[in-house]
Amino acid sequence: MSSSATPYKNQHYTDLKRSCIKNKTLFEDPEFPATNASLFYRKPPPGRVQWKRPGEITNEPHLFVEGISSHDLNQGVVGNCWFVAACACLALKPTLWKRVIPDFKEQEWDPKDPEKYAGIFHFQFWVFGQWVDVVVDDRLPTINGELIYCHSKTKNEFWSALLEKAYAKLAGCYESLEGGNTGDAVVDFSGAVVEAINLEEGGYYRDQEKQNKLFEDLLKVYDHGGIISCSIKAQPHEIELKMANGLVKGHAYSVTAVKKVRLGQGLLAFFKNETIPLIRMRNPWGKIEWKGAWSDSSEEWSKVGDRERHNLGITVADDGEFWMSFTDWCKFFTDTDVCRLMNTSSISTQKAWCEAVHFGSWTKHADPLLNRCGGCANHKQTFLQNPQYLFDIKNEFEEVLISLQQKDMKIQRKVGQGENLTIGFSVLKVEGNRKLRLHDILTQQCVSTSTYINARSVFMRCKLHLGRYVLIPTTFKPQTLGDFMIRVFTDVDSGCRELTEDKPRVTCWSSFLGYPQVVTHVYVHGAEGLQNQDRTGGADPYVIISCEGKSVQSTIKNDTLQPEFLTSAIFYRKKPNKPITVEVWNSNAVKDEFMGQVVLSGSVQDSSEPQRLQLKKRGQVSEDMPGVISLRIVSSAQLTTM
């Protein structure tokens, strides 16, 4: 695994360790030295700091003591409960922590072979789409001989302190970890996709149906190896304020279990099968717990059988871990980060997703056609100057997951920057044959828009019908520069690709074959009164729009004489006087049957409202019409890019 990661700062763990052993020296990291610059940029720790190696803190140091556990961790003096909560979640997932802590057996202290110890360790993080291997020495900051940042409850266990040091190295210094998002750290541990849910704005506590659906979703995420965290919104003066019920405001909690707990005793409970949704959390402080219903010693546990309590590991101890009813959780917590581990393997019993990943930048250019930082849709004049990504939905109806992530900015905090950009994206339904960039927002259908927020990532789930779409990631304001990564998950390969061309290319054949002069958008909205074609009294109609030898076909509308077509096409026309044809066909197993057509003259005009046009069959007189079709020509203008 370690070989597949990119060495951070070009530091190769194996080579460095081999050199230290050969020279009989302990590693000292020049890229993250044992100095104040690695500790802070503004606020120094509360005391005189001494950097000590684990062997100088305890006689028998270990990476792990009796394995790895979410109970190992305690937060230090830096305000990074969000990171510690993510570590607690990580400890519950062996497949994840073994990737983050590679070669963990080889990295462990070996008292039988002390010459293998070189004071060097390495960890791996998923940084902006790729795994990065981060090397650190094991000199850790202490005050009065005690670790001052993240540490294990067991004094001679050091995996959490060393992992935090590697993460601080990525951020520039320990103080840069002050304030953050648990979901972001989980993504860095796993490459997961994080969805931020506002429990307060969503009104989950007051809506039982929404609450039940959310619980089933979280249960599925947890059972499939996902990671969940939560917090309570706080004003600046309320950060880490302990409430009367034992919960702490502005503080990140890791969710360590989501369960339907069986009520009752013995066989009666088994046959009655009455359950209650519960959720278990851990406070990164390793103490201070919820005092309400289903807390460690509450009377509600008398409703649960001894065997069930044993299976749940109920303990009466102030260890920071506690249970709550899901209803109370929705009532008191305001935000949750749900991190899904997206299964993209074709060999799996679980649902597999097709993933498309693209990297891009919001950049500024003097030429508007090359500008890529147009801001959100509020800025109509520049919105379409943003990067554009085209993708296809190939099923009749499909759930699509989209994640937009910007580069992590914590390393810029040391120079007075480091704030996230406010970002989001829109999804537009476009013509079935579109291949070039959009230049006219008025003709398109915006089907979904994400929230805009100054978070590292923005996530959206939406359900889309069969067709072609364009995804436009943006900053909130124009002329804002930055880098981003977009991830699109669909049931079937969407063929997601960036649109870079503004108009058809000129080739060596253009002077002979002609170059497009006019661009025309055709929208077919529906048909009615079609002739009966089947014994069932209906038909299976579809529409074909044709122009200059090119065509676009709609989906088939089964068993109806009143189909509702929402089909559009775009044509770059070399011969504007040539007609546009809209044909209606009936789908048959053996041979499709022509039902009627409308032939539009080449000199069609814009029509903001649909026009009702009569269909006719080829060669038939006008009195014998097979139906009516609604059609709108959105634009028929000189080819230009705006």
C-alpha cells in the first residue's frame, strides 16, 4: 500500500529509515523541525515546551497497546476536537486505519531488535484526490514531561500523537489545526464523500417521517463502513460550553454505533420484536457525557434484556462514550457530517457506483471566452464563463451524488490566510446532442443547485431523469480564483467530461464542406390526439428531430396517445435554408411505424411560447391529420459565442 502513495516533500520513508539505521542516528525531520515554528504562529502553548522522543517519556513505548481503540484518544490543549473525533471514528475501521498507518507492525517498537528503531514514522492521507505519504520524526512536544496535544489514555501508547504530528505537518504547524471539520479529516483518512446535514434547519426532530428516513440512512451508512460525526452549533462565546444535560456546544463528537435496540426480556422480547433507534457517541475529551434518557446509568436500560445490554457493551463509567435515543439526538444536535465510503468495485455484493473525477481551476483571463471564474448564477452575465462538465444519465430515473471539493487552506493560516472560498454548483438539463459549451442560460433548465458555503466541500444528492446534463462548479462571487476537484457518482458510467470548445472547430475540410452559420435550439414539448396504433388503445411513440443529416431521438413513451415529450436538440447549421423535421414514430418489436411529421422551413423564427403544429403523414392530404405537436424554437441566430 505504501508504494502507491506519493511521498510528501519528496521524503521517502524506507530510504530515510535505512540511512538512519546504517549511520546509527535517530531521524530529525528538516521539513518539520522541533522548533516553535512547528508549534504555533500566533498563540504559544501554556508553558515551556520540551521536545521528547517516546523513549524519554516512558520506559516501554509502543505504537499500540492492546490494539487500537476509539477509547485510546484524549484531546490536548489545541482546539482540534474535530480531528480527535475523526481519529476515534478511524479507530473503529480496521480497513481504514491500516491504510492511514501503513506497515504498522514494522513501525512498532521491537524490544528484541532495538537497532531497528530509527525515530522515524510515516502515515498516509488522502489529499485532494491522491494518497500522500507523510514522514515525521518522533520528537513530540511536552510540558513538564506530559504530551500537550493529542495523546492516548495509556501513557506508553503513541499512535495518536504521531498521527496528529503528521497531520500538523500537512497543515504547517499544530496551531493550524485549531478549528476544523470532522468530516474533512475523515475524508483525509479515507477518500470518502462527506455530506453535511443541518438537523436544525431540516426540522428532523419535529418531523417523524423525516427522522425515520434519516435513521435508516445513517444505519445503512454505518453498516457499510461509513463514518458519522456530529456537533451542536455555538456562538463564539459558547465554544466548548458544557450544557446542563452534559452535552458540549461547539464540540465535535464521533458516532461510534447506530443500532435498533431490542426492548424486553428473554423469549418474549424476541417474539415481540419491539425496537428503539439508538445512537452512541464519544466525547474526544474522554469524559463528560450526556445525562438524559439512555445515558450510562439511566432507568431506560431496565427495558433492555441483560444479553442485549452485554452485546451493546453498556458500562457505567465517565469514559466519554454514551447512548442517546435518536429522537433526542435530532433534538439536541444541530449538525452531522455523514461520510460515505463509495464502493466503485465491479466485484462486490454491495451497490457499486461509477465515479468520474475531474480537477479544475477558477482562473481569470482578459478574453471572456477563456475566463473561468464567473461566479454563481446570480451573476447572469458571467455565470457561463465557469468550467462546465457534461454527463449523461442513461437510466430512466437515477440518483446522482456530486461532491465539489476545494484545496485545503489550513497551511495558509500561518500567513494570515487559510479561509475557505464560498463554493457551490448548478446542474442544468441540456439538449441531447450538445457537445459544446453553453453560452445562453435562458434556454436551459436548471434542475438542481447546491448550497453555497465556505466549506472545504459541498455535496448534493439529486434524482435525474434520462438525458444529458451540464454541471457548473462556481465560486459565489466572480473573479475569485482557486482550485477544485469534482466527483460525480452514477449507477451507470456517465461519460462525464469537461466542455472546452465554444463553437465547432474549423478544419481543412471546412472550406469545401461549409462552416456552421446559424445555431438553432429545438424543443418538443408534447403530442396529442395521435391515431390509435395498438390493440390496447395506445401506442409507444417517440420523437426524432432531424436537421442536415443529424438527428436526436427521444425516449419511448409506452402505451399512450397523449405523450408528454420534453426533448430538445441543438443544431449548428451550415445551410440555414434547409428544413428541420420533427417526426413521431410508434415503437414496434419488428419494425417501427411512422405516425406523422412537422416540416419546418429553414427560416424558422424564435418563439418564446410553444406553437401547436399539426402532424401529417407523408403524401396524405391535410384533412387527415394524425395529431398535434407542441414545438418551440428557442433561438435561430447567427452562430456566435457570448
